[in-house]
Amino acid sequence: MAKVPPKTLAEVRAKLDDKLMEALDFLCDMETWKQDHIRFTHRVSAFLSAAESVHLMLHTHAMRYAKDHGKKYKFETWYEAKADAFRIVEAHNAKKSVGSDAEWVYLRAARHDTIHIERTSLALLLRGTLTGHGYLTARLTVTVPNHETGTVTVSESETPSPPPEPDETKEEKDLWAFKPLEIVDQGGNITVINAPMDDVVSVCKRHIDKLIVLVEECVRELTTY
């Protein structure tokens, strides 16, 4: 059986860029379908799937490139350091920390759950943030049973800087906002992930920017092998 030839760095970069472009396409489609709840939600779901595929590509193609060059463990160390920002909730292991970027973690969790969005307005989002209702704190709570001590709950929270006061002189425009996620594992334990405080499109735009930076850093890491 013929041996599979090693991947080139250009091939790895092309696969990562392809998924980034796919996510960008769906992000553009969100702008087009803002007035259609069903189509907009479908585009959000497709965007999150493409964005999650970037992580998959890092695990498969970038990892294979590193392995082919005898740098598997070096790449794993690099990736684990980056994963501190976006590691998702693991309800079966409450002692393991989740990602420090609450917005990023929410979007990854939403990819594995049902997309929950609701119509709102810019002024409502801002007022909700400033008054502490709905969007003030991004918080993760994981609850799992511990057979020795009972129930163990691990929480991590981050309170972002408040946005500027809403300009009441400007016309309010309709937006879509994410809703909190409630994830139930096979043991009946509930994980609550509060939604990002900004509108859906703005959150997704920030997310794609973070993924672009991650890919650039990954490529720079691989060039040292």
C-alpha cells in the first residue's frame, strides 16, 4: 500500500482558509436575511458549523503536519495554550477549567445545541447591559454529581466593560440577540451559559476575527517546524 505523502504547509493553510471563507460567506448571508427569522437562524447555524470546523482542521491537518515533522508534542503544547480561551464546557469533568473567552465558549456550545435567538433592538441591548438585565455578565456554571461529597458546582464569570450610553436620538434598528443556553447532560445535570451581550451579527463578526488570528498564529507556529 502506498504511503500517504506528507502535507505541505501551503496545503494546510489552504484548508484552514477555505473554512474561514465558508464562515465569512454565511456571515454575509446573515446581513441579507436579517428580516427572515428562519433563514437568518439557518445562516447562524451554518456559520457556527464552519467556524467549529476551523478547530477540526487544526486538530487534523495542522496536527498531521506537525507529526510528519516530528513536532506533534510541540504543536499539542502550543494548541493547549490557545485552547485556554475557547475550551468548551465538559459536564462530565467539572474540575477541568473552561475557556476564558466566555463569548467564544458560548458560540462553540451553541454549535452543539439548538440556536436560540430573539428579535430585539440596539437600544434594548444597551439598556439591558447598563441596568444589569440579561446581558451584563457572561457566566458559565457546570454542575455534576460527586459520589463522595455530593454535588459539585464550578462557576467562572467575567463582567465586560459596559458599552457607551445608547443614543436615544437615533432610530432604533431591529437586531437579533442570542438567548442563554441550558444544556442537560445524560445524567440530568444542567449547564447554563449566559448569552453574549451584543447582537448576533456583531458577535459573529468578532468571532471570525478571532479565528483569523488563531489561524495566522497556527501557520506561524508550523513554519518553525
